[in-house]
Amino acid sequence: MEELGQILSFSQYADNITKAYRDTESRIELLKLKEDKLKELLDRAENLEDIITIESQIMDIQYEREQITSNLKDMDDRVDYDTYYISIRQVKTYTEKTFSQKFKDSFGEGLRNFGYTMEDFALFFGYNWAYLLVMLGLGLGLFFGIRARRSKKL
């Protein structure tokens, strides 16, 4: 890409699922072994209560194994169908700004930000005028109350 022009921004993200994939495969194998052992126990079970308990455990393991196998298939699909997003913007000519251009831009940006601040200040008063009047009244009342109390003491 650098041969085509100057790159102004670049981002990349990759998700390595190798460890999760191997862990999932191992979990499936362990569940299969556990199921085989339970089937052996089922063959040797003699009373009805043991048979019911072992069959319930076998069903739970089969259900869990099916869920994990589904997750493994989802991982296979994610690997098979990678998605890449490329965004290209063409610039006529890219020129680095000089100090004077940067200073001029910063001065203009400063004035623009000052205007936004004054606008926000006016909107603050517009939204909160009633609260500000109440606070002003309380402040003045407190001020004159303290002043009157001090003058009585003298």
C-alpha cells in the first residue's frame, strides 16, 4: 500500500482463536471419554436407581458435547469467512503545514472555541434561570441577614 501513496492512518485487528479452538477440541474428547466410562458403568449397573442416574449423566454429557461441538463449528466458520474492511481516501496533494499556517489555524480554532463556550454559557442560563434566581435570592437574603445581625451587635 505504501507504494501507492502516503498512508495517513492505518489500523489493524486480528483475533487468534487457536488456543480456544484447541481447548474446545480437548473438552470434546474429555466428554467423549467420560461418556464411554459412564456407558461401561451403565452396562454393569444392577438396580433401577443407578441406571436412571447414569442415563441422566450421559444425557447431560451428550447435551454439553453437542453445544461445544456447535461452538467448534462456529469457530471453523469464522476462520473460513474472514472479513476485511479497507477504506481508501484520495488526497490531491499532501503538504505538511508550516508553523505560521498552524498558528493561524490555532488562533482561528481558539476564537471558534470561545464562541462555543459563550454559546454554552448562554444556554446554561437559559435552561437554569429559575434556579439561578432562587440561589441569588437565598444568597442576598443570607448576606443581608448576616449584615443586619452584625450591625445590631455593634
